[in-house]
Amino acid sequence: GSNGALQSTGLAWLALVTGLGVPLSLWAPKAIEHGHVEHLVRYRCDPYYQLRSPGGGEAHCFKSMPVLTFGDQLTLSPCPTVCGKPKNPASQVQRIIGGFMAARGSFPWQGRLLTRHNRTVGATLISDQWLLTTGRNLYLNHSAEATPEEIAPTLTLYLGDGQQPAGAIDRIVLHPAFPKDVDLALLRLQNKVTVGEAVMPICLPTKDYAQRGRVGYVSGWGRNVFLAHPDRLRYVMLPVAGQENCTDYYAARGPHGAQPLLGKHTFCVGMSELREDTCYGDAGGAFAVHDPKDDTWYAAGILSFDKTCTTGKYGVYVHVLSVFDWIKETLGAAP
């Protein structure tokens, strides 16, 4: 052109990021006399690995684009996974005990975990390699002396509507306050899963969604009204209940029967107007809350006490926000 720039498709370089954190070396084209070479370098993430702008449109994966020196080695940051953006989100129009049948892709973070002797429980995907579940789930059919290293090989995890094997679980991290105060554990998959419509993590909350009266969605393969495990994932909409009412209720029941862990790291949830409830095998699933401000789903809680089955008044959930720092530190410290 008139400014001496060389206009050629051969000099517009498009770098597609297909590997995460892979050093990228770019070859420098020869300069031309009385002119210069203009380079275009654009980074694109794979689908479901794109950050989204506040306006709802897609944004670059990198908040600030690096300055590139051609011929130098450049290490790129990985594109983060999308979380909390199901293709077919559940709605109150759709109608586990007595819950609704979940549409495919409504709860892509829901894991179906088989423990020792094939006991079905829940797990919640929070990244492309980590899940939350309860410590009590992991110790089903194990002695209290069993170690996480002994338990991990006995677990089998399925994702994608409970049909896709997720591979081996190579690490279990119990919350330091388990089993006395916090019924929670982190599971790490040996290999990262590919995020898409069927498999997607739910977002971790950075604000408190466990406010009394707020409705959340709980999904799972827990036993139904006939105390049988359903063939399809089901969900129910339940409201957050008052903590004092819940504490008083379980205190009045006395020491007889199974008792939930209640404290500063938990919140309680009541039954629906139709007396729908969670039941055996739903523990480990998320109390998923939709925030309309950013059209994103967050895991406000993880179901700990799933023994209600419409006979108890309140389900008990670990308050995820109260253990947020521990989750982040554990994931960040992992090799």
C-alpha cells in the first residue's frame, strides 16, 4: 500500500491455541527493503474454553495480550473452562424423590459416583479435573481407619448424564475438619475431562447464595419414592430454610437415628410445596443456584445429609462459600 506495508495473506499469522501451556515459537519473515512486515497474531480458545464479557459476548481468553517477539520462545496461559452455562438449563416450568426428569445437559456438572460394593452417590464437577463430594460418601462400606489412598481405587465415576466413564480418581483430599465439623472431600481425576455440552463444571460462588427463601436445584440418582435408584437423572427445586428452625428440629429428635453435621459450615433446605425431597444416594450433589445477573449457575452448597426422603423436614448442605479458600488452595497447590 501507500504506507509501504506489505499486504499479503502469507503474512497474517493465526495462532490457534490447541495445547494448554505449550511453548510457542514463531518464525520471523524476512524484512523488505524500504518497507516493513505487519503481523497479526490472534488467539482463539476451543468451544467451552472461552471467557465471556459482561455484556454476554465472547471475550479473548487472555485479559492482556502478550507482546510477541518473533523467534523467541513464548509460553501461553491456558484458556480457562467455561462453568455454570448449561445448554438446557432447568426451569420451574419443567416438573429426587418425586422430582422432575432432567433434560439432557441440564446439570452437566453432576457426577454419578459408585463407591465400594456399587453404592450410588453424587459428586459435583468444579473444574476439568476436580470434583466435590462428601467425606461420608467415600467411607461407605469402608472402616473409619481406611486411608484416602486405599479408598480412591474403589471409586468409579461417571459424567455426562451418568453414562460416560471419567477414568481413574488418583487423589482424595478430605477437608481438615472432617469428620467432626465439615463433611466434604475433593476428588482429583487422573486425566482432565473435555468440557462441552454434556460435561461442564459448575461455578464456585464468591457471594452468599444460601439466603432463606432462595430456591435452588438439586439433581441426583438418589432413591425415589419406591426406594429404587432411577434410570435417569432427576432434580427437584427446594428452598433454603431458617438455620435456627433446622437446628431446633434436629435437636428435638434426640440422638436416635442418623444425625446431620450442623454448624457454621452448613445451611438447611426444606421440602418443596409438593413434599419433594432428596433421598439416599443424592449426597454429594450441588444445591445449584442460578444468578440472573450473569446468567450463571453456582454451587451454593453440597448435599451432606440425604437421609430425609420426605420423612425428615430439612436436608443439610455444606456451605461452599465457607470453604471456598480451602478449595482454591487445594486446587492451586496440586502438582
